Amino acid sequence: PPRSTLFPYTTLFRSQIKRIDFEIDIKNWEGVFYREFRVAFPLKMTSPKITYEVPMGVVEVGKDELKGAAGHMYTTECRLIHPRTLIDWVNASDENIGATLSSGVIAFDYLDPTPQPANSTLIQPILMASRKSCHWEGNDYLQLGDHHFTFSLYLHEPGWKNGFHSGKQGQNKLYTVLDPVKGQKNTLPQQKSFLSTTGDQILLTAIKKSEDDNGIIVRMTDMSGSEQNVGLDLFMPFQKLYKTNLIEEEEKDTGLNGNSFNLKLGKNSIETLKFVYP
């Protein structure tokens, strides 16, 4: 369509870290039916492992899928299904190098679907697609208007564990606060962590106010696939610490208080903690 402007983009090369940022825009999209837009990142790798983030975990392609087909109308073996959905990142690693793509979209492909597929590894985030609903009474999804996408590419040592923190950071950007309200009693130093942790293979998925009171909820998950000891340090001492379930119901009083403590995080576990303050 003549009025549509496709793929204006901005690329930012970082001088201090091995990272390239990409911003891609589709403007004035007029909603032509059955169009799909992808961006491709060709990687020169030999038989890489493809791993991507799912809720509270990771999946390695060809290894971690359900056995067989999903059932009902879905007859394709799960390990053969593509594209895939992801949370924030996808990693490709061979014996020599790892590359993690932090993605602002929810779907990607790792196989070249064209009639003459490329020989290289081709990670392809799917930007958007105009489709009709799979429901027989469903509506059309034409995706009219402007669309904006962000990606960050990181290079590192082989293995997704060396890149997943960067993959999360790329989609959780810092916010600038202008002219903040200044406290009358400045009891904290200018630079201070609200919460710091020890343990490289944990993922903090929530730091929030409790749903029922003024406590602080911290949720974390093990990403290592093995039991690990985790240390937490808060900026303000807490009075009580409870272990809760996922809906924040108190299950166990740990008997701990103060600023710092250690926690044993089980293999593939999800731990929710509630900090109570005076």
C-alpha cells in the first residue's frame, strides 16, 4: 500500500559492552490481509542449541518439549512445532560462542521457512501478522496503524545461562525521573539497592506490595535446575518474614528478621516471600 511506511529502523552500537540495540517501526499499516512481518538475525554457528524463555523457566528446542502431539486437533509432534512463543529472550549457542536476543515480541522462529532455506542459524522474531481468527465466527485481525519493536543482541560465552540476565534487562528498561520530590530527612545515601541478591542463576519475577496489607512480596524462581543457596539483602530491616503460596497466603513463619538472610532455593522451584514491616 502506497501510504504505508515499512521498517524504518534505528541501530545503536554499544562501545563498552557486546550489545547492539535495534528499534524497528511499521507506520501507517493499512491492514492488508495475510501479511506476516519478520526480522531475521543470521548467526554463523555450527549446530547450535536454541533455548528460549517461558514462564518461570526455559525450553531447549528438541529436548524439553512434551513427547508426542498436544492432542485433540493438534497432531504435529510438539518438538516439530514452529514458530514458538517466548517471554523476553532467545539464545543460540554452539561450542564457540553464545548469542542472546532480547525480544520485544512474543513469537519467534528458528527455522528458515522459505523454499531455499539459509544454511546459517536464523533467529526470526515475528513482528506482526494480519490474519482471520481461527474461530469460525471470529473477527479479522488486520493490525491497523503504527507498530514499534525493540531488540537487543548480546554476544557472550556459550550457553544460555551466560546471557539470560542480559536478555531480561533488555526488555526491562530504566525510567528517568525528573525533579523528584525531595525528602525532608535524607536518611539514605544517594546510591542504595532496594534489594540485592547473591546467586547467579535465580530470577526475581516480582517485587510488589502485598495484595492484603502493606507487606512487601518478593517472588523468585530457580533457573539453574539444581538446588542453590541464595542470599538477600534489603535496604530496610523487616520485622517478620513469611513463606507464602502463589496467591500470597501465609504458609510458614520463618522466624527471621533484620536486613539480610540466606534461603535454600529448591530445584526448579518458585518461592514467594512476604516481608512485614513495623
